[in-house]
Amino acid sequence: MPSHDPRIDAYIERAAPFARDLLRHWRATVHAHCPDVVETIKWGFPNFVYRDKILSGMAAFKAHCSIGFWHGAAALGEGKGKDGAMGDYGRLTALKDLPPESEQKAAILRAMTLIEDGVKARPAKKSAPKPPPEAPADLIGALDRNAAARQTFDGFPPGQRRDYIDWIVEAKKPETRERRIAQAVEWLAEGKRRNWKYENC
């Protein structure tokens, strides 16, 4: 017997009328070709899980629906799909926007095989590396007056320097900023990272 999550029933009922047919169709199609699928809600959207891995997900928005596979274009096959934020089938506004039933079935079976074979899902997009943090002039001045603090700060990797810099530049008031700089110099002189208090929690 298919696994039907009542939260997905409620999600479909709340969707715009145009979206209900699409969501019901995709739900039935997934169940037809993957009888062992389990329904759930993840990130606020209906998802279909196979062997404890996400097989597919769907979402309804004001003017379109989105249907996608966890394995993205690898599930759809060579040269197919619109892998990205709008789901693997792009913006869907009616059943006619979906590919033929045979292609939908093939994609679901391919996605199942990818899960069975232990293939990793689509890799996360690599974000551009952050530029090295630039210390503000007042912090540099304070460090120049304390050799031990300066040595610690200069020896830190960029991320640990950024922790101090962000903490200082996020201060709303000048007096808060001054206090944070003084505290930073004190901790740095002792060789401490910005979040040293929490390191052994």
C-alpha cells in the first residue's frame, strides 16, 4: 500500500487550483513507478524518499510548480532538463508542460538506480572564495601597540582573523567598537581565538 503523508494532502489542497493537478499527477506517477517510496515534508515542500534518500521533490508557487530530482540532470538523462532553481522540468503551469509519460517513468527509474548504486547527489555549487579579510585601521593601530597581539593575529588563518574583524566592524556604537578592540587585543595577546570560550563546550 502506498505511503501517503496527510501533510502532503494538506499541501496540495492549499495550492492554487492550477497546481493541484500537477502535484497530484506527480505524486501518483512517483508511486506508480516506485512503490517503496515514502512521502515526507522537507524544507516545507513535499518530497519522495527511496531507501532513505530523496528521490524527488515538488513545490507549488503562486504562478507555477516545480518538480525536481535529488540527482538533478543525471536522473533526467543526457541533455535533458533545466537543472537549477526552478526544478528539473522548469516552470510548470499545466500538465502539458511535463515531458511524455514514458520520459517521466524513465527519469524516476533512473533516479532509483542512482540511489541504489550509491551515486552522490548533485554536487553543491562552489562559492567563490572569500577575499582575505581587511582589518580596519583602528584595529591595526591597536595591534601595532601590542607585539604579542599582533603576532597572534598575523599568525591566524584568514577565517580566524575574519572572526575578530567582523565582530569589531559590526559594533553599532563607537564606544562598543572601542571596547571590542581593547578586548580583542587582550585575547590576542593571550593567543586566543575570538570564540575561545566555546571551544571546549
